[in-house]
Amino acid sequence: MREIVIVGGGIIGCTTAYYITRHKEFLEGAIKVTLLEASNRGPAQGASGKAGGLVARWAYPKGIVDLSFDEHVKLANEHNGEDRWGWRYVNCGSWEGRGTTRKNPGKSLEKEQGLPGGQKPLKGKSASSKRKLPDDLQWLKEESTDSYTPMARHGNTAQVHPYLFTMSMFDLAKEAGLQYICGQVTKILRSSEAVTGVEYFDPYTNDIQTLSASQVILTAGAWSPTLLPSLKLTATRAHSVTIRPIEETSISPYVVFTEFKDSSSASGPEIYARPGNEVYACGPGDDLALPATVDDVQVDESACDLIYKQVSSISDELRDGKIEKRQACYLPTVNSNRGGGPIIGEAKTVAKGLFIGTGHTCWGISNGPGTAKALSELVLEGEIKCADLKRFDPALYSL
Ligand SMILES: Cc1cc2nc3c(=O)[nH]c(=O)nc-3n(C[C@H](O)[C@H](O)[C@H](O)COP(=O)(O)OP(=O)(O)OC[C@H]3O[C@@H](n4cnc5c(N)ncnc54)[C@H](O)[C@@H]3O)c2cc1C
């Protein structure tokens, strides 16, 4: 029997498990697949549980984007994503204006880089039109707004609740027969040229255990280089908050990228209205070193306060709401002059049977299902059939 081990229960690992458990060979009983997750709290505790959840046809890099968007649509139709993980189409725009004057230091998460020419493809309402915000975007202050520019045509931007999406993929895979182990993989084992298994720390016995494998899929997000040091990734920490507006407030479905002209910061928070009267907002990234596990990620309260302060200064509805979550997570970016990743494929020069799916920067939720489908094909059928993903091959990154 083929034994497949997946290292890491973020969106890439859980969705890969989902596709494998839907495959004919798995259904015939010829495969055992096990997912290991280092967090004591289960899957989706890192970026995949704490991201905004934007899914866009204008995401980057091209090549994986359309495949992944189409998979999101299929998954939502098949499993009632609307109710199960908050799938819906949203409006998305870039907002410029004035609110708080305090600077939010840090680096932009750079989602707008996927737009043609870098940003802002569509003509917004001109400065001379009376109302600068769309008529149904009532939850930002008109008087704080200098301009609002739609970033994409309706139908090209959607959203999921990333924690609910990732957990749904995990639960569906588990119902179909995925084995789950709570444990931190400490080593990928190999013979002279092929993987043979993994070693992991078992938090229940406090021992190192061994699990044999004919194929190992490394989907440990920003932590992937701890198991494969030749994989060059940068880990960027970013903070976010979730806000519950007061009951009677109606928050229309918009995702807004803000830029505060009265602050010396290049970019303000990204604000995501979500179904179920929840609003998510995230700030820029910083370089605080990656901790040992996802459970050790430090949350800087002042970074969360600043996001809330900026959001409150341009929205009475959000100012009057209640902060429910203050959180931080690390997004993985590939360090290479070939571009920022992701890396998807078999790292044959390291070991036969070692597969990698990581380095998804700020678009891992959007590009997760496409990556996972491709990985499942490669692992089970020996080639990626759903799209041409050669430009993400590990060999191009000396792996
Ligand atoms: C603030 C913010 C907002 C974002 N917004 C969006 C968005 O709107 N749209 C979008 O497309 N993307 C967004 N992203 C990016 C997206 O969140 C990431 O690209 C994606 O979640 C990465 O998924 P992953 O599965 O590779 O990694 P992760 O979610 O980090 O999962 C990796 C998992 O591996 C586990 N692990 C690590 N080491 C080990 C080990 N040794 N053994 C076992 N398990 C291990 C970790 O505990 C973790 O659970 C955002 C990111 C941030 C930070």
C-alpha cells in the first residue's frame, strides 16, 4: 500500500488531503494518507485560519490563479460553501482618504500587485461626482473619503472565511478516511535517494515517533525551511482583528484596501466585510523572527489597537462594534530572483517522493485549491494535468 504523509494542516495541506481522498486510487483502498499538524489546537491555526479570505481572478502569479478560482467555485457548489465557509462574491475597491494621523509602520502585504500595471485598473467615481463612495457602501465615512476606485469587475472577486474553509477541507478528508496526527515533524527521513518517512514529536507521550512513508508532501507554510533548509523562504508576521458591529448595523459585502493620505504610512488596513455580521481587518507585515511553532506566535496588542484605531477613524459602524479577535500569523514568501513563489512540485534533487507546496505569500487562500489539486495529481498520477505549472517547479529553485 502507498503511504502518503502530509506535513502541515494549513489550507495547502488540508485541501491536498481533500483531493487525495477523492481520488479513485484512494477510494479503491490502495492508499493510506496521514496529515501531521504541529499545533496542539488542531489545523488552521496559522495564516490559513487568520487571513482575510479574498479569492480573486486578479490574484497572482498567473498560471495558478484561474485554476484555483474555478476550483473554489466547484468546491462551493459541491459542498454548499455559502453556508459552510462563507463563500460569496464581493465588491472590492481601493480607498484613499483621511482618518487617524498615526503612522502604521511595516510592509504592505502587496495584494494589489496582481492588478494590471500594479494597481487600480478600473476608473472610479471622479472627484467631481457628488458621492465618492458607492451608494451601497454606507459603512465608510463619506467625509473622510478622497476617492474610491473599484479594483475589479463584479464576478472576479469572491471571499471565503479561511478558517472555516480550511477546516471544512480537513473534515471532509477525515470523513473520507484521512488519518490525523497531532505532532510536530522534526525530520524527513530518506534513504540514499528517496523519502522513507518522517520523525515527529508526539506531545502526548513526549517521545519522538517514526512514521513510514513512500511520499511526503511538505506544506508547513512559513515553517517549511525548518525541515528543508535549502528552501529559501521569508516569514512575514502580520496582525489582524475581527470586529462585531452592533446588531442592527448592516455591513454590505465589500473588501476595501485603504490608504491614509494624512499618515506617512503607504498603506492602511485591508477591511473585509464577512457574512454573519463580522468584519476582519489586517495591517502591514513586520520581520519578527518565526517562533518554534504556530502556538508560540506573539500578538503585539499595540499593532491590533492601531488597526482598530485606523478602521474606527473612518467608520462609525466599526468604531461602535466590539473587537472579538486580536491575532497574528506568518505568511511565507519565496526568496528568489525568479519571483516570490509559490513552489509546487516534486523536489527530486533532494529526494524522490518529496513534494513541496509552499511560498504562497498573500494569495495562499485564493491559490490553495489549485495548488492542492495539482499536488494530488502529481503525487498520485505522476504528472500535473489540470494546468501548466512548470514555472513553479522546485528544480527552478535548486530543489
Ligand atoms: C494578514 C494576512 C492576510 C491574508 N489574506 C489573504 C487573502 O485575503 N487571500 C489569500 O489568498 N491569502 C491571504 N493571505 C495569505 C494566506 O493566508 C497564506 O498564503 C496561506 O494561508 C498559507 O497557507 P499554508 O497552508 O502554506 O501555511 P499555514 O497556514 O501557515 O499552514 C502551515 C501549517 O503547517 C504547520 N506546521 C509547521 N511546521 C510543522 C511541522 N514541523 N510539523 C507539522 N506541522 C507543521 C503549522 O502549524 C501550520 O498549521 C493572508 C496572509 C496574512 C498573513
